[in-house]
Amino acid sequence: MHGEGIQRVGLSFADLMRVTDASWNAPVDRRDFVRSLVSMAAMVALPHRAAAPLAVGIITGGSRTPFDSGIALGLAEASRSESLFKRKLIVRTTASDVNSLIGRGAAAVVGSVDVHDAEAIALVCNAKRVVYLDCGTRSDAFRQRCDPFVFHIEPSESMYGNAAKAANGAAVELWHPSLERYGAAQLNDRFRSVAKREMNGAAWCGWFAIKVLVECALRMEGNGGAALREYLLHEKTEFDGHKGAPLSFRSWDHQLRQPLYAISPGKPARDIPDLARSEGSMREVLDSTGDSSSVCKTTS
């Protein structure tokens, strides 16, 4: 497949922990991390359903990118979660291409690559029944393929386009370091402390992808790609991304429902859509952005 620009993440888990240990010394960071686990803490009493940890492969278009830094924070927090729940939740497997990742047992692959590489990865993941979490492409055409094992965390072109109409000239972002509500300020602080850079949309996407997989490993029955896909599509499956709304994947095009942000210098960030003023269920509100006429609705 076309993939000369695809590289594996070069950080070992031990490296990640050496990088992040110092950042966990501050009491405020530890308290905030514990608060970030509240949504999972209720699951301590649940039986440990997964027979083995979920194997996760990571592919990126470069090294030490914001996406890589978001992955690093996600893995560091996964390690803390594993200590809390006293069980191994995910195992990261590394290789230079998606076939090797799957050959090493990956049930899920996380990638931040261009649409050409993403389409090639999707073909392999569909054939092997491995979930691909897309953090790299906004292409509406890619989503219209209705790939059964592809899930899109990166918003679509349609979502950005619709948000731009409501932004009145402001920049539209997936995430921004100025965000403060719903635990966003604390997440930005954790990322800044570990990565020594500001959290942008690519970094949030990498962090959130790992968080999704950790929570799935805790909650779902089984541990393979098919079980993961089924859990992601369950009508009650939701995730906290510090965006002020429960986030979930659409059943038809597998796009993550989430707000975007209008960013203007000197002004507070605005949710798009406006979560405080919208009527209807939160899923209906979030579905108001993006392609509502997806061909995938007739095939899902």
C-alpha cells in the first residue's frame, strides 16, 4: 500500500512513563486525574469480562507530532487506570505497517494519516475485522464508503463547513488550549506539563482515541475487533472528552458526535452547536452538524 510517510510511534511504554512521572508529582494533577476517572470508577464492581488486554496498534504520519504527544498522554493515563483497576487494559503493539500490526495481534489501530493511506488501511482493517480509529482525514468521500470497521474521531469536512457558517468569521477548531470548561483546562494543563507544548485538535484526537480504547477494554464483552466494533456502535455507548456533552459514534457513517469551537482572539471559545441553547436530545443536537444525508444510512 502507499505508505512511505507512515512511521510507527517511537516511544516505548517505559519511555512514556519516564517522561510523564515528574508531571504527576503536583497534587493538583493527581486530583484532576482521579476526577477524570469518575466515569469509569462506577465500573469497578463490574466483572472483568475481557479475557485478555486489548491489543492496540498506532500508525502516524511522522514522529513527535502533536498527535504522537496526545497518544503519549493517553498511554500514560492508561497506565494509571491499570493501576487503579489492578488489571492490564491495553497492550500497544508497534510495527511499520498495518499488516504487521494486525499480524502481531492488534484488534484496533489508531492512525493520523492522509486520506490515501487511510483508505488503504481501511481496506485491510475491514478484511481482518480490526477497528480503525481515524484521526487524520476530514474527507466526506472517505466516510461515504461506509467502511464497517472504520470509526472517525476527526470531524468531517461537512462538520467543519457547517460550523464555519455559525462561527461568523471566527476560526473553527476541534480543540484549543484556551478551553476551560468541563475539565478542559485541567486536560490542557496535563498535556502542557507532559508534552511541553499546547494541546491542539490533533493532540486531543490521539489522547481521546486511547481513552476510548481503555474504556472499551473495561466495559465490553470479549476483546477482539468484532467485539470492539459492536461495543462502539451500541446505542448506550458514550465517552467523556471534556467537551460538555457525552460523545458517541453515529451508527451509519461511524462519525464521532462532538461539538467544535469558534475561536476569536480575546473572546471565550463558543460551542458549535451551542450546547446550552439547543433543543432536542444531545445526539440530535450534535447530529445537526455534518452530512445528514449520508448514503451509509441506507446500508447500516
